[in-house]
Amino acid sequence: MKTRRTVLGLAAALALAPVVAPILAAAPAQAEGVLRIAQQFGTLYTPFHVMKEKGLVEQRGKALGIDIKVEWIQLSGGSAVNDALLAGNIDIASAGIGPFLTLWDKTRGTSNAVKIVGAFGAQPNYLLTNNPNVKTIKDFTEKDKIAMPVAGVSVQARILQLAAEQTFGPGNAKKLDALMVTLPHPDATAALLSGSTEITGYLSNAPFQNHALKDPKIHKVFSSYDIFGGPVTPTVAYATVKFRQDNPKTYKAFLEAFEEATKWVEQNKKEAADIYVKVEKSRLDPAFVAEVLSDRDTQYTLVPLGTLKFADFMNRIGAIKAKPTSFKDFTFEDLHSASGS
């Protein structure tokens, strides 16, 4: 019982809102002036927290001559987000580049075709472990379990698969798939820190990885930047082409607010940390959150970076059929004047 309390306490300390109930039946398409936004867990979503707290979408909407009703929905895992988007229950989705590419490939040329509105900035994902014997992924055994938001298909899963291919050679991308376990970030962090479960590895994101590394029993096996050879934007916001066409002012208001919030976070990290803690009702120290937001490896940009490497890998292992030649193939033209990758 003591261990269970400890694990639950650690999850509570991260204080992120609970996952919403299962998605309801498909909703009808929304008219201009209504915007339903899905978000997940982590400080990379801080621009969304700022948008919510400051009412930026509503402000931008008024400047365009419309009143926008914004609804915020918190989900866990790209599969749940994609299902919600296809069911018509959300208008703006947010998930890892892996789940996005899966949906982009699946919906190309259909009425549900999707494209990226903007990225949540470049930020590394760490593979962490509490097993002192694990120095590289070669050291994991069948006794180890590696937690991530969604086993097999999340952005974290794809990172581990690419690392496996690089380590064990072509054809071995899924060599470690049997070790993957699906857990939301707060629960995975708590399990890793407790050391009392089968979870000995965790492919994370901020602030969870930063929090875990404060414990001397936890060490980093690799960073996603090591695997991709540089910065990568692991998480993106996306929408259907139809939504953008049918709701040009609402879409424009969202894009402008997203860009404004991203720039504001970069310039006001302390205040942004306060907003993150307030909106998420988090028990984390705002100073710690500000430290996370100030990480030197984080770049604040809406322009996708390193995403073609993801796409090439997913095409190579058969996860997607199409092989994009440019980031412009799966982004809206608002981003095409920038240098993405």
C-alpha cells in the first residue's frame, strides 16, 4: 500500500489534468466561430496554456470580426487524438509527428485529409532508465519494460524503433517493441521513480524527463537528438484541410494566436512557467518549470524540423506508404516560406 501511495503521489505531484472520458459519438461539423482544441501532457504545450490563459484565439477572432468559442480537450496518446479528429469531435489536433504522419498517409486524397498547422518547437525526448546495468539499448533484456504514451506507434515508439535499427542493423527496427508498455507520462514517471514495478525504462518528454533526472537512481540512455542527428520537432498541431477551407477566419485566428504564444513563451519563460503551473493546476515549482522552458536544446518555432527523417524511416519500415519529398507536402502553405525539414 505504501508503494501505491508513493506512485500515486508522484503522479499527483506532476499535477496534469486527467485524461478525458472516452470520445463521444461523432459530432457534426462546426460552423465558423467554434474551435475545439485537443492537447496532451508536457511543457511543450505551454503555448497552448498561454493561448488559453490570455484568450489569444478569442482576441484574434475579434480582430477578424468574429466571436470564437474555444473548447480545450485533454487527451493522452496520438491514437486517441486521431480518432477524435476523424470523428469530428475536435478541430485542432496535437500529437507526435509519428501519429500525425500515420493519419496524413491514411487520409491523403480523401475528404478527411490533414496537414500540419504548426510545430510545438524543437525539444529532445530522453530514454531514461532506473537500471544501473543499462548503458545502451543493447543492455535491455526481456525482464525490462520501457514505458511511453502509446506502445508501437507514438513518437516515442518511433524514436526507439529508429534507435534499434541504428543499433542492431536494417530489419531490426522493432527488435525492442516487445518491451514497450503504454502509460501516460505522469504514470510512467511515477513508475520509473518508484522502482517497484516492471518499468525500468521510459521514453519521455519535458518536464517529466527533467523531473525524473533529479533522482540519482535515474540516468539517460540517449536523447532523440542523438538518434536524429540534430533538433527535431516531435509534436505538432494539425487540422483537416476541410476545416481550414470552411472556417478561414477561425483557422487564421488560431494560427496567429499560436504564433504569438510561441514567441511570447520564448521571451517570457518565467511568466510562461507560472501560467503552465496555474492552467495545469500543477504542484511543480514554477522555478523548475522555467528551468525546463529555458533548456538550451529547446527551440521555439512553428516550423517543423527533422520531420522528413521521421517520414523516411516510417516509409522504410512500412508504417506509411507515401514518402514525402519536402515538409511542404504535409504542412499548410502558411509555413512554406520558412526553412523547414
